[in-house]
Amino acid sequence: MKAIASAGFLIAGMAIAYAQADIAPTGTVRAAYLATNPAQAIRDAQTGEVRGASFDLARELAKRIGKPLDFKPTASPPAVIDAVRSGQADIGFVAYEATRLGTVEFSQTYMLVQQSFLVLGDSPIHAVADIDRVGQKVSGTYNDSITLCLRRTLKQATLVELDNNPELIAKALVGRQIDALGANRQRLTTLMKSVPGSRLLPDNFFNVPQNIVGADT
């Protein structure tokens, strides 16, 4: 994970623009984020405490325009976009993807998140270059940015799209229903705990830009 924009610079610009547009008509900044993406934010199940880059940005934006923050978890990238588009959220945090253009407005990129693959210990896949091979089943979760990219780029391997359910994903990998799972490194590192002997490829497939989105006006 790599921050590429100054948080202060980004938020300062957004605060001015959003203050002029009255970003929080309800009196509260409602920010939607992807609950299953630890690269964005992590919520402690016991204390409810939230930490992460997306939460820090949302909190600072709310502070600068003088309004409270409601940091709302969502289940998928489309759910983040739908929440913003429908007015259920004022801003959202989601990865940039060309197919998402035109539905919401994207801010400049504030962070790049590394995407790679998780495989079993005895897998013949040792690097990203080994992924696209005949007979291999490569997986990603529905509507995830890496899955959308794999749809366009895989030429020989078969893409298997799965629900974003860590338990079922782990079973699919252990049961050899899939040969590799693509996701960001934070998610894959967490999943490794459920798949003994699994390993994370040392190189990256690509880096996904992370952006703040607002209603397309």
C-alpha cells in the first residue's frame, strides 16, 4: 500500500469544494466504505474502533467543514457507488475502475493498493507470470477491481468469480476448486491464516488507485 497524495492537500481542496456544494445536507457527513477491504479501514469487532486511511480522510474532511461523521460499512464496491448515487451517502471510498466512470465523480488518487495472488504451498505458480496458464482456475470476488481486470486480461486460464465470503473462499482454495485467488495484499494476508501452508506471491499483478467518490452533478 502506497500513499501518493498529501492527505492535507487532498482534503483541503475537497473541503472547499464540498462546503460550496453543501456535501452534507443532513448535517452529517455520511461516508460509505468497503467493510471487507482492510486496505481502506478496519473496524474492531469488540470495541467498534475504526482505523485506516479511508477513515482518517473522512474524519478530517468532516472536521474541516465542521460537521459530524457517520462512517458507514458496505458489502461491495457497487454498494458504495449505489449509496452515493442514491443519496444514502455523501461520499464513498472505492477503487478506480474504468467501468465505474459516469456513475459518480472520482477524486484524485490518494493511495495505491498492491494486488497479488494467494496459492497453496505446493502450487506450481511462483510469480504473477505463472497465473495465465492453460488449465488453471484463477479466482476473484464479484465486482472486485482485480476481478474486473482479470475479465479483460486472462487469455488461457479460466476466471472463477466467487462471493466475498472468506470461509467459502478458503474452502475453494484448500479443496483445489481454484488454483489462485487474486485480491489486495491486506485481504490475502488475512486469508492466509485460514489456509495453512498457503503463500502469497512475491510480486504484484498491478496497483489499484483508491479514490473518494461523490455524486455526479
